[in-house]
Amino acid sequence: MSTSNDDRAGLTRRDLLKSAALAGAALGASGLFAPALAESVTAAAQPDRAPAAPSARATMKGVPFARHDVVRIAIVGTGLRGRSVLHEFLGCPGVRITALCDNVPEKAQKAAKMVTDAGQPMPALFTDGDHGFEQLVQRDDIDFIHTATPWEWHVPVMLAALAAGKHVSSECPFGMTLKDLWALVDASEKSRRHCLQLENCNYGYNEMLVNRMVHAGVLGEPLHGAAAYLHDLRDIVFEDRDEGLWRRAFHTKNNGNLYPTHGLGPVAWYLDIHKGDKFEFMVSMSTEERGLSLHREETVKDKSNPKWSEKYVTGDLNSSLIRTAKGRTILLQHDVSNPRPYTRHNRVQGTKGAFEDYPPRIYVEGQAGGERWGAIDEWKAKFTHPLWAKYGDVARRAGGHGGMDYIMAYRLVQTMREGLVPDYDVYDAATWS
């Protein structure tokens, strides 16, 4: 993982987020999201147009955190994902959880018990309605806030945190309209606080291994990457609890890639996006919608169920091709509506070889066995990332998603305790989304 920012200095504010305008070309909308569609299509037709930076506004690229002996963290949204991230932070040295917020008091109390069971003092709880976070962000015992709310609340929470002078992060997606993405950039720059997306897949064992191999030149000059979120979520989005209460609704509003960053974040690191290269343009299309409609027919037998009034507009498989300023390409895909094994693709093709994941395999020109895929194991001794070499056993035992969640949390805390530049920033988050 490279953390150098020296080669970012030549990129202007407009350069960094030029591709944010292009992202709108993949979206269709109805109802609440119709204004976002009009905004996005207009911007996509003139991709160099971006809001002018406010006068005297400085970039957040390359800005280190202040040093913190103890990182005081608050979490907004203490459902399944919020408690999972809380678990990772509780396992990191030098962390204190000071506040929690959820509009379901029982969930906040369950999270609070995790904190006290870990030997920390009882955190402050904010459970009074949807806007409890507006009081939470005003506390003076918080250094960093993470939001794991339903998607539509990510931006309001982050804007409130930045206005209160707190560093903040969210789950995917970072924002869902160009207006929101620019608002987050402006707010981060104005407050001089970092606004991040905690993209756990950037910290996967294979992703960090391959990133080091790419930058060591093992695969030659990188030419192409493939990124995806192909995950059968039909049962989850049709549940009458947790994500089923809100996630399915987005399939009635937007046609495009609803969840781009799990695959795109690591590939953007491979290809040095915002570290010497940038996205230039994107072509995107979706198949017809069939998966959720068929699943409803098969599983929701009561035709009076409100789910039968829903019209799904998100095409099942969205495929996008992105081209960078250096002439590299990325295939980006999304499908959560059909039966298939899970994959994020996680592929990179270079002038001397290629890596493909799920399962992991590699080919380097001239390797023994001819033009056949080989195992990745022989490369691990040299290229395993130091964080995985040192903390991998702890991460795999205690961390979610194979340990990547713990490495992500540990690295964030490390950058704050040591006063380092974060591994990604508001411009990365906005562009990936």
C-alpha cells in the first residue's frame, strides 16, 4: 500500500472529481431522484464543468491527522454493520468509544453493552428520533465519527459532523448525487477535517498483496483492471428487518451501479488513480430488471403484501467501462439480484502478466508450466503487506470479512495516533461513488 502523496500535487480540484460528473451517466431515476438525474446528465454532457472552489479554499490532499494518544470515536447507526465496525474499533489499541446514536434505542443499548463489556466507560447514547446525530456531533469528546446508517442518511450525518469540526467517515455509498458529493468536498475543505469512506475491501489480504506486486512491477505496466460487486442479496433485501426495511427501496429509484466501491476502490489503488492518473470517461449500461421481480413471485405469495406495489427499475447487471487519462481501462459491474457465487473480480492485466481473483490465480510471463494460471502462494513471502504479516492472525480471529475489517480499522487508528495522512480522502470517496 502506497501512502505517498507527492505525485498528487499537480492534480487540481476539478481534475480530481472530473469523473464524479461522469458517474451520473449511469443513473436513471424516478420520483425523489429525478432532480439528481437531470443534474447528472447535464454534468456528464460537459464533464469539465464543476463548481468553482470557494476563494482561499485549500485542498485536503496530503493533509495529515493531528496526533492523538487516544482516538475518541462515535458511531451513528448501530445496526448490524454499525456493531460490526464497533467490534473492530474495540479491538484496536488506543481507542475509546465515547458516543453512539440510533433511532432504535434497543440497538444503541446493545452496542453500548459491547463497549462496557470491553472494559470501557458507558458511552453517551442518542436515541431520540432520526436527528439525534445533530446533538452527538456537538460533543467535545469526539475525534472521529463513523456513520453506518441507511444510505440516505450518510450525507446528512457527514455534513453535520464536518460542520461541528469532526473527522468523519461512512459506509458505501459515500453520496448519491453530484450535489451531495460536491457538498462533502466543500465541507471537508472548509472545516479542514477529513471526510472518508471506510472501504474495507481496500484492506483485504489479496488486495493489499496484489497492490504491492503491481507497484513492484511484477505484472509489468498495468493496462486494465476489473472490479465488481456480484453478490446474491435477494433474501436479504426482501427481509422484513434490517437492510430489508430500506435497501430494496433504492431498486425502485435508480438504474445503475448502486454499490460501486468494494471492487473499484482496490483497483483504483492498483492504477494510481489520484496518484498520477485519473478517470477520464465512462460508458455504462444495464440489463433488464428480472431478478427481484422473479424472487417476489417465488417468495411473496400474499398479493396484498405492500411489496407487490413496488416497481423495480434497477437493471440486474450493470456494466461500466472506465478509461483513465493514461489510457488504462476498468470494467466495473454490479448485480445483487441473481443467483451466482460471490465475486469482486479483483483483476489486473499488465504488460508482463495478470492476476485474477475468486479464486486467486496469477500468470507471469515466462513462469514454469507455460501459459497456465499459477498459484499465488509463492509470492506471499515477499509481497504480503506488513500489516497483514504483523496483525493477520489477530485480524482473522477477530475481524469481519476474513479480517479486512480489522486491518481497515487498525490502519485508520494508526494514522490518527501517529499523525499520518489517511490512505484515501474525500476526493477518492466522491470519485469512486
